[in-house]
Amino acid sequence: MRCIGLNLRSVTIPLSVAVLLVACGDPSESPGTADSSSSGSSSSATATDPDSSGSSLSATLTDPDTSAGPTSGTDPSTTESSGDSSGTGGTESSSGDASSSTDPGESSSGGSALADITGDHLLALAVVIAPETPLQYLATVVQTPDGDGALLDISLQPLSLDIGSTTEPRLPFGDALVFDDIEVAPDGSFEIQIGALAVAGETNPITGSNVATSGVVLTGSIVDETSWCGTVTGMITMPLMLDLAGSTFAGTAIDGDLPLVVDGSC
């Protein structure tokens, strides 16, 4: 059977012929090539059924090469330029992949690590009326970490001193004063509540007499492993009344012999 070429854009034909043309296709166009003028529009033909008593039967013929219309697609060049728009593929997040770590010289909160003053120290307490001849104590300190701070256990052994001397004889005298669980803040600050401090004449290089005090408080801070210092408040109640405001103290680490130069301030 030979197919004939007709322009099927708008023509009225018998139904049987329409069926035949559907089978043959539209020879006016090359196979697989869309008619650029049709732009995806469908071809139509109206067929008349001779047995329909004058009524017409319309059939729509669709060109198989043009009915699909242009295929929707994405130009690879456009998608490639966008890359990984989510920013997650092959890229590092803004937070990076850095693991949290604490430098050995830092505390868990990120501040400087608290110096450990565990060991023996010479504690000099410089009274405001005669700071050049301070009272002296052999301080034994045990420091225990407590969170970002610490706890101190301190034993203060009074040392004997001649009047006006800072180095002689410096021998242990009397009982040691013991203070436990002294809280040290993360910044190294602390407070020692001594209360009533009795000073024996043998350990008083200022006058050589016994001294009674009340409400004595040492407020200071740890400077480093070898030094801690601060201020002294309280009252001397005997042999005279004297406010200790302006007095200071300093602890200096020792290793062997006691230092010849004694400093009672920061």
C-alpha cells in the first residue's frame, strides 16, 4: 500500500481514509524531525461517517514527531556551574572539624591553670608599725585541685627571732597553727580566717613581748608556684590597741636553707 502526501492541517475526509493516514503518518516531514512551524501543535482532520445520517465524526490526528513537543531538560553546563549549592559536598563547615582540647597550661574553662604551691614556704607577716622586721612562720602547704580552683591545707610553725633581727635564730617555737580546706578561686585568690592570733614574745622581733590579736584575716592570691601574698586585717588588742590595716604578708617557697632576705609584701 502506498501512502499519499496530503496537508492534514485542516481537511475534511472520510473516517476510513483518516485511519489510513494515521497508519502512514505525515510524509511531509522527515522521520524524527519536528516541524519548526508546528511548535508542538497537533494536526487535525474532520472525518464524516457516511452512515451517520448527516452527523459528522471528528477525529484528531496527531503528528507523532511533533506531539511530544520539546523535551524539558536541564543544560548540564548550568547545573555544573552551581556546584554543590548546599555547601555540604566536599566543603568544610564554618565550624571546621577542630576538636575541643585544653592546653596543659589552661584550666577546663579556658583560663590559666592555677599554680600549685604545695611544699614548704617562709611566710613573713609585716606589721604596719614595723614592716622591716616581720613575724616569720615555716608554712607547709598541701594544695588539692577542686574544680577550676583548689583547697589548701596550711600549717604555720612560728619561728623564734631576736629583737630587730630577720634571720636569727629562726627556730621552731610553740605549736603550729593549722588551717584546713582553705578555698582558692580559679583566679588564685583566697582568704585565711585566723581569728585570734597569739604571738609569743620569743617570736616577736618588734618588741619581744607577747601580743594578742583578734579578727585576723589574710586575704591574698597565688602568684606562681613559689609565691603567694596579700594583705592583713584585724586588731592588736594587747599590749596596745592597734588596727592592723596596712599590714601585709608574703609566702616564698624554700628548698633547704631559709632565705636571708625576707620580704613581707607582694
